[in-house]
Amino acid sequence: MKLASISYRGSDSIAVAVDDDHLVNVKEAMVACFGADIETPADMTALLAQGDNGLARVEKAIKFIHENPSKATLIPQSEVAWHPPVRKPGKICGIAMNNSASNERKISAPDHPAFFLKPASCLIGHKETIAIRKYYGSVHPEPELAVIIGKTMRDVSAAEASGYIAGYSVMNDITGNGMRAEDLFQYWAIYANEDNPDETRRVEQHLSYAGRYKGSDTFGVLGPWLVTRDEVRDPDDLAVQCHVGGEIIAEDNTRYYNYKVAELLSFINQFHTLHPGDVVSCGTAFKPSANRKSIHHANFQHVAGPVSVTIEGLGTQENPIVIEDKEIGAWRLG
């Protein structure tokens, strides 16, 4: 199934694609199929919390509508406003430097996945506006495969991890290089001396915190669809493209990720419990296009949109870009 969170004629709902142009309201389909007493989920997170049984009921309801088309109202996709499929996930885990094309640039790196967190407040949906402020500095797109968690995960092995996936979506992990540079620390980290815990040692480190450059408002485009797990043959072999202003800037494939989807989920859940509706964005697909343009040429401060990301089998998201010509507010006292 292709599930979505939409607004239609002023009302928010979960919907399912019934053909290339139309959707059906999940609540309406379930009532038509099971009767008025059926408990219907309030939003996508509530649906995912019902597990495989909840998705199976929706699938049965949609099959009923296909067989009895007069029982539900067809909603034109062209007339809806798109929300992120999961509007307020508990957390969004972004995987850092996971594309093998970046390996040659690594001076040093861990031998396991590294990840950061993005706030739910950064999310917008398909067709919504990406708002970039002048004082952000350089900002570019990062096309990524997103995994939507379907069951609570803790200490789940890689061999079992796929069974905890509800589905997949498209993520544009907007990244502010300018803010990353501004928030860079080069400093002496202090550690206890392993040979003598009463003494300390200093180690030079370089780091930048992701709160601004990954988590500013509109820095996470998710959707349009949550495509259920059963419809994706192999998440580790999906073609990815990104266009900006109609020009292709990335042609890649998830097969070039350093770590497979199941490995990412298993690693993360050794530290963070993953809950239904949580999102794991698997890393940037940024192999340059045939004309050698790359995401690093697509600074939104200077390159006009729209920006689109397409992933094989998961659909295309497209978003306009607006540059807000304003200065940072008076955040200091006095």
C-alpha cells in the first residue's frame, strides 16, 4: 500500500492510493468495510502502533473499496495538501557519511554507523515550501531513503530487523553547510588517564553540533508516501535521483550505502529504542550526475528551485524554495 497523511477540504486524514491519480480516506474505507463500530486510527502513528494487524485491516478495507467503488469517495491527488506521512515522529535518526562515495574523503572514521537526531519540527511534506533564511549561509539538499519503524525495537539483531519495518519513504535531509562551519569546535577534550585515573590527558578534537545545520525549520522533507514493506523488493538496491531547478544533480543507488538498512536499524537500537513511527534516514545518495553536477553545487541561496527527490518504487517529492531576506533576531540581552 501507498499511505499518506493529507489535508482535503480542510480536514486532515490518513489516505491510501487507489490508482495513479486518486486516494481514499482510510477511515471512510474502514467504516464501509467493517461497519460504523470499527475503531479507526487518528493518525499515521496511531495506525503504525497497531502493528501488522492494523495495516492488514486497512489493506482489507481498500480491497473492499476496489470491489465496491461506490462505497467511498475518490479524492483527486491534485487537490490535496500533503503532510509528512508521519507528522510527529518520536525521533528522526539521520545516518552520517554512509555513502561509499564519501569514503575517500574520510581522514578518520568509526567502523560502525554514526548518526544524529533531527527534530520533528523540521519536517514538511511534498509540495510544501522550504524556507531558507539569508543568515543560514550555504544550504543544499541531501536525497535519502527513509525507513519508517512499525514495531518497538530494542536489541534486535540485523537478521531480524526487517520484520520491524512498517515501510519506506523519501527524505530530503536539507543541510546547512554554512551553519555547520560556524558551529565547529576545535578543542582539547579531557579524559581520565587509563593508566592512572587520578590524572587526566588532553586529546585534540574537532566537532560540529547538528542542531542548527540539520534541524532548522523545513530542513526535513518527508514523503509523499509511506510505501509498506511488502511492496519494496530490496531497500538496499533502489535508484535515487535529485533535481534542482530541473537539472539533475545526483544519480545514485542505495546499494552504495556502506551499511545495509537492517544493519543501521540494529546498530541504532542497541542505544536508542525505536518506536512505531520513528524515522531512520539512511544517508545521502550523492553520486554526481552524468554532467558532473553534484548536491554541493546546489546552494539554495544561489540556485533557484524547485528541488525534487525520486526513489525507485517510492515516488517523487517536489518542493519550492523561498529565500527569506531577514537578519537574525536580537537573541542577546542588552
